[in-house]
Amino acid sequence: MKKEVAEWQLLLYIAGQTPKSIKALENIKKYAEEHLKGKYSIEIIDLLKNPQLAEGDQILAVPTLVRKFPEPIRKIIGDLSNEERVLVGLNIKPINA
């Protein structure tokens, strides 16, 4: 049986369990469940544990959300509390939809 690949592959870069990192994870999980239910995966990358991984996606600040797939790659920095900005930034929702 073939393994299903998520249509939306998201990476959340954090640096430990800071309040901003926790809030960012809560927010992206909520938005993904509301708008991408069953079609997404979220990978958490803690740069305190794996700092070398920051280079691959050119992460300059945390928390940063990276949409790996569908391409093109998109990035959003911050705690992701502005749902409209996140949805438009990830191209889940068009501007003024």
C-alpha cells in the first residue's frame, strides 16, 4: 500500500518552548484543521536541538512557518496570530476572498 503524501507540507521552526513558539504551533494547528483538514502535515524543527537545520530553509528568526509544498516555498515569521495574514501568506485563501 502506497503511503499518502500530505498535499500541504508545513515546517515550523522554533527555538525551544517559548510562549511565541507554543502560540505559533497552536495557531497553525487550528488554521490547518479549519482549512486543510486531512490534507496537511506539520513538522516541528527545534533549532536549539538542531541548529544546522536553519541553513537549509534560510531561517533568520523564530518562530518561522515554511510551506514546503505545494511550491513555491513560502515563509511567515512570528506567532501566526493574524489568521487572515497566515492564510493569505500560505496561499490557502486568496486576498479579499
